[in-house]
Amino acid sequence: MYIRRLREEEMEYSIRMSEFAFQYELTEKEREERKAWVAPENTWVAEENGEILAKSTTLPLSVYIFGEKVPMGGVSGVVTWPEHRRGGLVKHLLLHSLEEMRKEGQILSFLYPFSIPFYRKMGWELFAEQQIITLTKEQLPAGKKGSGKVRRVENDLSLVDDVYQTWAKRYLGTLARDERWWNINIFKRKKGTLAVYYNEGNEAKGYMIYQVKENKMTIKELIWLDTEARDGLFAFISDHDSMLDKVEWNTMPHSGLPFILRDPKVERKLVSYFMARIVDVKEFLKIYPFNLEKGSEPLVLHVSDEFCSWNNGTYFLSGGKDDKELKFFPAKESGACQHPPKKGLSLSVQTLTAVLMNAQSASTLYEEGLLLGTEEEVQHLERAVPAKQPFFYDFF
């Protein structure tokens, strides 16, 4: 087996592999559009005797980690022909992809899993959920029309990008969208109407992407920067009451919804969504804004990564925010640290990802036996992790 990059002339074959695996069919127009914006060099293929047996794409993206952009490799389009499954092809492709991500400085990787257990085996862990709430006509949100107004506008990222980026920095793991992403992955895939809330000073402070069809409003994105914008957008939704029997709304868990609605007793569905993986633990710990006080006990982490051996070892973190110090002692081939300390927390890269992405608390993972150490050390880690809700509104 030989792993290499996809060639330009193999784009058609690659698209047909995806159509077969994910059971959809593109029109000729969609096929040509796909060829125009997909970069073949982002796709790795496993070849044998001149035949492509499997493929995996890594999208060079960035996400917000505590308000700062961090390079991320987005894994997408993982496909193997049925007759070549269960032979380890995907495992080899993904390991190769992670090695390349590390070289490219993509210290995180995200993906949407077809199977969470499958990707857990290779170090990814669930970090983002989505809440789908369904409102009846009688439950439409009560908004206030204030001094601002909502305008339906053409799809134009210049009208909403500042709102999105400001909002996205408030959460953990949100995508740092660029112009290409807006035009290809938002305006094309999230079909519908774009409505923007402007305050009295004509500043955009919120927006929603929605579709009304067969007496149902589907809200694909709804973002606000302040309560005035929220109330204005809520009033805009309620103004559609003569056209609607229900509203289906994709939003963040733990965002105050549905509690802040006039009638919170709505249908709710919590959906497990994206997984994350730390590609390079050492580099991620360097940039992570731990709440560590100068002179306090060091945070000691013994990390195991069965898939990416370069992450195996012990990490000592000490100092304050501005003078943080990181020491790394790689594990020996046997798995033991070169300088095994007498204290510290032992955890897998999946567990570390869940803790640092605020998907699960250290205490919860300790209770489940996924984090080993003393209760005092668990509390030390919990205090060191800043509070910020993880969320991901995008798809690839």
C-alpha cells in the first residue's frame, strides 16, 4: 500500500467515491462547482497496484481557542470501498494525516463522526453538542421591537462577518470563518434567507439564517451580540406567526434557551455533534491559557496516546499566565517516562481533549475512572481550566 496526495485528474473519481459512500448524487453543475473549489492536495489516498482503495481529506482551518485563532486540521470525506474495509486502510491514512497536520502546525483536529467509538480508538473525543428546539405557534418568542430594526439582505459576508467573529470568540472551538468558507459552506449549504438586526446607530448586532416552507420556519443560525439584538430578532420571528405552525431552531446548549422563552416547555433534542483531537499536546499546552498562579504547585500530566506516539510522556506546567513554564519528558518505548514523577494525573489524549475543550469536567472524568490521581490534583486541574462553553455551528 502506498499513501500519496490526490492528483488533479483523479478529482472525478474521488467525487464518485464520496457519492457512493455517503449515498448522494451531485448534479453536473454541483459536480463542476465541487471540482472548482476542492483542492486535491488536501486529500490523501491509499493506493495499491494503481487503484485508489481509500481516501481522507484534511481541510486547513482555524478555530477560536479562548479568543485566539489556532490552526486546525478538519478531517472530512473518509471513504473506503466496501471490499477493502476492515483492513486498516483508514487507520493508516489517518495516522499519516495526523503526522502531516503536526508538520503543518495544525495542533488540533476536528471531525464529524460516522461512529464515535471508531474515532475514539484513534484519539478523537466528543466535544460539541447542538440543541434542536421546536416551538409551536403559541410558543413563539416574545420580543421587543425597540429602536433598531431587522432587514432581510442578500448573502453578503461583509454584513455579518464582524458579528459572527465577535460572537465566535465568546465560545470555545468555533470556526474562524474566512471569505471562502462563507461563500461555499454557509451561503450555499445553509440555504435560506439572511436577516440582520441593526441598532439605532445602524450597526449590525445580530443575524439569522432561516427558511420558511410548508408552515415551518427552520432557523439554521441565530446569533446576537446583546439583548437588544436578541429581542429584535425574537420579535422578527414572531411577526411570521400567520405563516407558521412551528419553528425548528438549531442553537447552543446551555445558552439560556429555552429558559428565556415566554413558554420554555418546548420540544428539545440534544445531538452529539463534532469530535476534537489534540494533534500536538506539547504545542497545545504552550498556548493554552491555564489559570496557574506563580509559585503554586505545578500541574503534572502523564499523557498516553496510543495513536500518536509523539504525545506520550509527562508534562509539568508551572508559573503564572505571563511566565508559564512547560517541561516535557517523553515516554520511553516501553511507555514509561524517562523521569517518572511521584505525583500527577494520568490520562489519555482523549480525556485531555475533553477536559481542555470544556466538554467534560475533570471531576466527572475522575469519577468515571478516566482520570487517575488524587482528588486534590483533580481539583487543581479543574481550577486551572478557564470556563468557556464549547460550540460548533459548522459542518464539513
